[in-house]
Amino acid sequence: MKKVEIKIKGMSCGGCTKKVEESLRDEIRDIKNVIVSLSKNEALAEVPDDVTVEHLKYAVKIAGYDAVSIKFKK
């Protein structure tokens, strides 16, 4: 597992954060500890080691938003 920080563009309300969280949970197998912050325009989570930037961008895009920066941390 690795930690990820995703900066997200376009969220404007609590419903937006819920959509992003649900999409990440639906699209990323075995994702854990998902926290989406409207005030910081970011999502934090723990993902399996084989998850790529493309997987995460896709999950955010499905929710209707843009992932503008993705950083992995061990």
C-alpha cells in the first residue's frame, strides 16, 4: 500500500466531495482511508502499490472533476 495525495479542480460543495469519494471507492480496488477535503481541494487515500496515476485520474474524471496533481508517498 502507498499513500496518495490528489489535488482536484472543480469541486464546489459537499456533494462534490461525496461524488469524488464514491468514484474513488468504486474505481480503485482495495482503496482505504479515503478523505476528500473541499477546503483543500484534495483527496487523500491509501492505494495498492499497482495503482497508477492514470487509474486515479480516471476515477476523479468519472466523478466529473480534474485531478491536477497526484503525489505518491510511501
